[in-house]
Amino acid sequence: MEKTVQQFPPFREGSAPHQGHDDHGHQEHHEPGFWQKYIFSTDHKVIGIQYGLVALSFMLFGFFLMLCMRWSIAHPMKAMPFIGGILHSIVGSQMASPVKDASGTIIGYAMSPELYNSFGAMHGTIMVFLGVVPLAFAAFGNYVVPLMIGAPDMTFPRINMASFHAFFLGGVVMLVSFFIPGGAAQAGWTSYSPLASTIPTNGQAFWLVGMVLLITSSLLGAVNFIATIIQLRAPGMTWMRLPWFVWAQFVTAFILLLAFPPLEAAGVLQLMDNVAHTSFFLPTGLAVSGVVGQASGGGSPLLWQHLFWFLGHPEVYVLILPAMGIVIEVIANNTRKPIFGYKSLVYSSLGVGFLSFIVWAHHMYMTGMGQKIATFFQATTMIISIPSVIILTCMFLSLWGGSIRINTPMLFALGFLPMFGIGGLTGLPLGLAATDLYLHDTYYIIAHFHYVVAPGTIFGLFAGIYFWFPKMTGRKMNEFWGRVHFWCSLVFMNLVFMPMFAQGIKGMIRRMSDGGVNYSAARVPGAIDTLPGSVMELNGWILWAAIALGIAQIPFIINLFWSISHGEKVGTNPWSATTVDWQTPTPPPHGNFATEPHIVRGPYEYSVPGHTADFTPQSETVAAKNSTGHH
Amino acid sequence: MEIPYTVHKRADTGLYNAKLGIWLFLASEVMLFGGLFSAYILLRVGAGEGTWPHGWLDVRLGTINTILLALSAITTLLAWAALKVKEFGKFKFFHACTMLLALTFLGIKSYEYYDKFHHYEIQLNNGTIADGHFVEQSADFDLAKKTGTFTIHGHIVERHAELMDMRSDEAKKAKHEEHVIAAADIKHMENYSPRHNTFTAIYFTMSGLHALHILGGTLVIFYLWGPGSRMWKTDPERFTNRIEVSGLFWHFVDLVWVFLFPVLYLT
């Protein structure tokens, strides 16, 4: 394995821009204009930052939608302070209902159930497809993967740019749908048919067109990532020397490549249902509001669910794997010792990737698809938890015996571990058909997947932002406000989601704009299994916790922009890291490396006995000249 | 800045970038059409007894189209082979044939669509069903006002099930002639558009998506054949790679048709 360096062909054939700045000076110093530099850039780092900023904006917007919904849940049909009037001027009285006092004057506007539904559908869509995936996969992948493997850029830079533009356009289509008559899609982020084809709004058609654009974007991205990782690894960067973050992105790219197209197929079919009035997902004799429709029938609502969840479940691993990759990098760096079980991590990520394709129907135990099928998917679901647990266990064991350095990225990475653990373990009852029948579609499941994605994945992403910010800007983000951000986020995340487990176990159903008032003991006294007052009260507490969580993000937003120009200046390798993304100039120029990196060892050579420094970079030659860690 | 392995292959993978890229893209295309074929299977298996139509499509036209695409696969291969032996003129000729074959395919496909959109199933008030192609309609034809007449060339059947198997002996024996139908007699009429039933829906969707792929492939080949072929003078090796990569896509699109033809026309 150690001798593989010689087997590689020369890194660059023909012209070699990195070896001679002088020969190619006319190319490198040509200063492109604003549009070319920031909007139509083909540089993977600029595209990564574009993705990152747009995705963060979408996440903030999706969070705002959720705050509106939490208000409606806690105070159904009560006037919304501040926001109500704004919503009314945008969506009109149909969607934002006027609230009158005793004398009949309008004192404010409340969310209508229809508006709640559309916010719910769009919150999920935006958070998953426009927020977390673009940030975790596209932004971090674009910025970090080529640097980590020692490549000058992605294999297809122009396709990379097209990918971002398709994503942006898809986002615009989604946003525009809020303003059309009838409003945005209202059938949930899962868009189950026939509901999605019977709600009288064109928002669903917009949703589908938006999705086709987003799927195109992720397809182009996935092809690019896989090709880059296979083709552009620097000499000596063998597969088992790849930092695990690259492996995580590699598996993620394969999942996106193969799982998204069936949803695209489903999207085309549903678009036909909505626009050409076919009946792919509409059963024979479908009645809407008591009236049998004109549709020809013969379709299968279950078909949509199969096609949707064939993407939907692998998508969960698209959301989590890149964040896990970031956490591994941050943990290795801050424990100052090699990661525990590197090979187990690699094979586990491959196992997760493969198994994620055969667990989808565990979302469908309630559909009556049959006990035999349910048993199969229950078995695969239990099996996939094995590699997931191996990954998490490796993370925990990596902490053992390390001299842990605490800083903001490390805090977020450490926060990820128990939060993802809670999210994962609470998923087990949902993977077993018998218990899922009770818990399905309750707040329990909302709490479960939010623990995986919100304090799980998003904490991983925050760790990544604080960790690679110095590489992008040459400055560190403020440590004090970073810690404030972490501790407040940790506390309020838990205050938001922990009560939902209790609500769900008590039987509170999701997707109710009134938060279950009609099923409460107060509304129907004496009936069995109503929601007790203590459970209903939690709605109010969750609202305040969610608002506090929003406020807790303000230090982060200010810190992010303030630190670009005012943060503490640092050298090229401020964390004393081993991977080659830290062996480039800061910020890396177009083409990345000053000299061609030659990789001579594995990714996590920390505290090697006998070495003076406690880290040994993967590429030795560059390290000798360039390791100017501010430490 | 130059990306390595855009033209020459990397030794340990044996591929140049675009070739790997197109294979990955094709893998996702397999999943796209795989999703649609799965949908076809599920819908067909789930269809009630006697509700899935047979023999609604013209096998002769389908066969001709299959032959056209098979020939275009050969010319695509020959075009690439011609570049490999540095015969640019032959390349031009073979890819001109490819595009001609592709356009003929699309022409025949359009005719088939046109034929289906002019094919009407008319449920009459007396319980029988008139089924056939549109011939003409009177100037005052209005279904809502129940005025005028609608003329089709076809036949009248007693039961809807009789329309479902056009390969049966009864269907073959049926006499097709012109029927003039008064609007007042019509209960419901509908052409064989995608909404007509699940079969037409999946037929139009799958063959339509395939036709879009044909169109896209033709546009790419046209670009490489026309303005894009200037690269032959500056970077012949890279140009040959481009022809290979676009050819791989073309072969895939042909392959999809090889599955579509039996599934839609022959069963």
C-alpha cells in the first residue's frame, strides 16, 4: 500500500499551471468582472460559497415558516402579532383570516388552516431540498472535497455552475408559488396523491416543476462529485487514505445519483395527473367532497408512496452522511489522535449507502401493503441500524484517551453525538411495524426526525462552518459568540423537540393547524383518550422555546458576517490539521494548490510517537514549507 | 487552470473524465426509466379484469421505428469509428444518417400521437359505444347545446370490453365505416388522449419522455456535427471523445426503446 505513489501517472498532462506561476501569469492574474467572479463562476470554491449562502437563507426562511406554524398551533385562529398583517397583505383574506373583536373591528390576522398546510408543506420541502442538502452536500462538498483530495477543481466546472443555477431556479419556482392564487403546495412535503391532485391550487404543479429543477441540479452535482473523487485524487491519495469526509460525500453522491431519478419519474407522473388529468395515482371511483370525479381512475395511490419513499429514505442518509463526515474531521482534529476504526467507518458508510435503498417501505406500515412486505422492510430497517451505530460508536471511541481541545467547532461536533443518538434510538420503535402503528403520524415522529436532522445534522453543519471559515476567509469566527451560539442552540433545540416525544406518545397527531384542540380534554370532557391539559400546554412552551432558538441564531449570523472582515487573523493551518485542504494558500486561489501535493500517508496522523509536532500532514513536501499554524 | 484527464485516460481508472461522467449519468437514467417501468408494472398488475387494453398501437409503425433506431445505432458507431481512423468526411456522412433516422423516428411518432388524438370513444345515450377516428363535424356541432353532428370512421360496439382487445378475432372482423352521430345522442365523448385511461396515460408519458431524449440526443449530435465539429481541427482527440460520449447516450436511448416497444406495442 505504501508504494502506490509510483504507480500514478504524472498529475497533470500538458500544461501545468501550478508549477509555474510565471508561465501562466497572464491567465492567473486576469481579473474577471463581478458577474463572472461571483455569479457565473466555475471555481468550485465560489460555487460552494454560493450554495452555502443561498442554503442558509432558505433555512432561515424555512425556520420563519415554522415559527408561524408554531404560533398557529399554540394559539389557533388568534391574531398573529407583527407577522399577521404582513401575511395578509401577501396572501389575502382567504389564506390569512381577519380576527375581529366583540365590536366587529379587525384587530389582526390569523393563519387559516390552508395557509398552515402550505407553510407545513413548504417548510419540509425548503428545509430538506433547499436548505440542508445544498448546504451539507453541495456547499461543503464543493468547497472541501477538491481541496481534500488535492485536486485543482471539480472535473466538470461548467456543469458545476449549471448545477447551482438549476438549484437557484428551482428555489425561485418554489418561492414564486407562495404568490399564485390558491397559494403554495399544501399536500405536505411528501405530496401524497390523491390529495396532491385534488387541492384546488396550482401550487402543486409549481412544486413539481421546482422539484424537477432541484433533481436536475443534484444529478449534475452527484455526477460531478463521483467523477471528481474517482479521477482527480492527487498522486498517492489512495482510497484508504481519503479523509472520511470524502467517503461520506462519495456515498452521498451515489445515493443522490440513484435515488432521486425515481422521484423525478414520480414527479412527471404526478405532473401529468395535475396538468393532463391522467389517473396514475387516482383510484377508480375517487370521490372528492362527496362527488365522483371525471378522472378515468385505475391508478394507484400506493404507487406514489413507493416511488416517493424510494427517494425519501435514502434522502435521510443524504442529510446525515455529510454532517457525520464533518464531525469526524472535527473530532480527529480536536482530539489530536487518529480516528478510531477508520476502515470500519469506510465500510459502514458503504453499507449504509447500499442498505438505504431497501428500507423505504418502513414509512408505509399504515398503508395496508401487507404483513409480509412489512416484515421484510422491518428486517432491513433493523439491519441498517448496525452500520449507523458503528459510525456513531467510532465517533465516541475516538474521544477516548484524547487530549480534547475545546473550541466552537468541537462543541458542535460533541453536541452532535448525543443529539443524533437520541434521534437514532427513538427511530427504532418507528422501524418496528407493531409500535409504528401507534406512533405513526404523531408528534413522536416529528420529534424523532428533527432530532436526527436539526440538532443532529445542522449541528454538524455549524461545526463545519466554524471549522472551515478560516480557510475561506483567513480569519477565525469569534470564539465567545460561537460558544454562546452553541449553548443556547443546544438548550433551546431540546426544549423545542423533547416535549414533542411526550405529546406524540399521548397521541397528538401531526399536521393539525389547531394543535389538537378538538381532541383535547377541555373540548370533549369525559371522552376517553383525549389530550390532557398538560400535553396541550406544551404547545405554548414549545412556541417560546422556538422563538428563543431563533434569537439564539442572531449571534451566529452577526458573527458570520462580522468575522469576514474583523475576525482574528490566522495562518493557512490554524487548527494544525493533517488533511491537505489545510496545505493550500488561504484563501485558496483559482486552481487551489501552490505546488502539486503528493500524498504519502493516511488522513489522521495526529500525535505520532517520535514526531516533534503533534500532527503530520498527509502531503509531506508541502508541509515542510507551509505549516504556519497559529497555535 | 487545466483539469487533468479531460482527454487522456487516467492510468489507474482507465477512463477520461467525460466517459466516467456519461456512465454515471446513464446509471441515473436507468433509475429514471426503471421508476417508470416499475410504475407500468404496478399499474398493469393492479388493473381490473379486462380493463387493460391490448393492440391499441400500430405494430407495423412500431417495428419500423425499432428498425430506424437500430440503424441509427450502427451509424453512430460508424461515425465514431470513422473519426478513430481520421476520416472526417465519413464521420459527417454517418452522423447525417443518424440525424435523418432520428428525425424520421420522431415524424412517425408524431403521426402516431396525431392518430390517437383524433381517435374518439363516444358513449351514446342508448348504451352503445361508437369508436373511431374523427372525420368531420358540422359547423353547428356543440355538445352542450346538443346541436349538430359528429362523423367518425369506425364501428359501434355493445360493451366497453369489446374495445379492450383489438387483437381478438371479433375485433379484427368488425366492419369499420363512417358513422354520423347527432350531438343529442351523445352521453360522453373523449379522445384517446393521456387522460383516457391508464394505458394511454403511461403510453404517452413513457414514449413522450423517450421522444424528448431522442430530441435532446439529436440536438447534441447536430451541434457536434455542425458548429461543434470545428474542434476536429484544434483538438481531434477530444472531439473524438465527445462523439464517443454522445454516442453512448444515443445507444442508451435506443436501448430504452428496445424495452418500450414490446412493453407498449406487443403485449
